[in-house]
Amino acid sequence: MKQIIIVLAFLISSIGFSQDSKKAEALLNEVYNKAQAYENISVDFKYVLENVSEDIKQETRGDVVMQGDKYLLNILGVTRIFDGKKLYSISPEDEEVTISSDNSEDENSITPSKMMSFYKEGYTYVMDIVQDVKGRKIQFVKLYPIDTNSEIKEIYLGIDAKTKHIYRLIEVGQNGTKTTLTVNSFKTNEPISKTLFTFDENKYKDYYINKLD
């Protein structure tokens, strides 16, 4: 009898987990589909990196404009332009431009191009807590990497239940480092320049151009 009860309890919990996972997937798909419908997305955000054991805490602000796979990201004094094929990292402080192929294949990096779609491969997910943030209902989804060797331990994605826009992304590393990205403003279909995602080498004649591949 005890064994039967244990088996039943396991089955019930498994069914509950499956239903929870389906709810999480449905919500993530809704966020993704809504983002795909926009011509472009402009986000201003706060970025915090901290590791308590190493006594590290770094806070900064940044902004990003995304259109399809293309993006222009400003953070930590560096501008990154991805034109769909090449990534250009421009550092005025070092007077250097680094040109490389897109690194979105690296599963341990969540680039702006992957912000809305990274969950589709390599992760399992379940619904997590709901938080009230200044009257806004933020539903969190907890994601786990399928790869046991991943440098990422878990990810928490906070979604505005009303707008279905991402409000917060928290990434926890296996080494205890936690990075938190909080959206301050989320704008869509803004008028942008046709050359916004085009790197103009003539503007950086005095810079060292470092081509990695």
C-alpha cells in the first residue's frame, strides 16, 4: 500500500510539473510572438552584476535598439553593432574596433538577438513567483539549462502580465555570479535611421581595427 501511495504521489507531482511547464511555455511563446510583431524595439535598462563571495557589485545603465536579428547596444562605454552577420564592438576609451562573427551560437551568452527566443533551445522551464512592482503584476518563469556543464545555473525571466513585455532577466551562474537586467523603458516601432545597424569605418580612421576572423 505504501508503494502504491508513493507511485501515485510521484505521478501526481509529474502531471503538475508538466502542466506548469506548459503554462510557462505558453507565456514565453506569447512574449516571443508579440515581440516578433514589432518593427523594432528600443529598451533602456539597468544592469547589475554581483558576486557576494568575491565582494563584487557593479551597476550600470545601458540601451539597445533591436530590429529582427540586428541590434545596437550601448553598455559600459562600449557600443556593439550587429548587422546580421558581423558584430562590431567599438571602444572609444581604447580607440579600438573589434570585428567578429556573430557569437549567438555560444549557449552561455544571451545576446540582444536572442533575448526573446533563447528559451526555445537548451532549457526547461516552469512558472515561478508573481511579484507586484509598483502596481504591475510581474510573472516570473524559471529556466534551467539542459546541459549539465553549462556555466548558467538558472535564469529567472520576469514578464509583465498585462503587456507581455520582459521586465526583468536574472541570470545566476554556477560560480555564484548573478546578473540582473531591469527594463526602465520599453518602446516599440520607433522611427530609426536606415543606417543604424551599419558600421561606417570612415568614422573610426584613428582607431585600431581588430578583425578576429
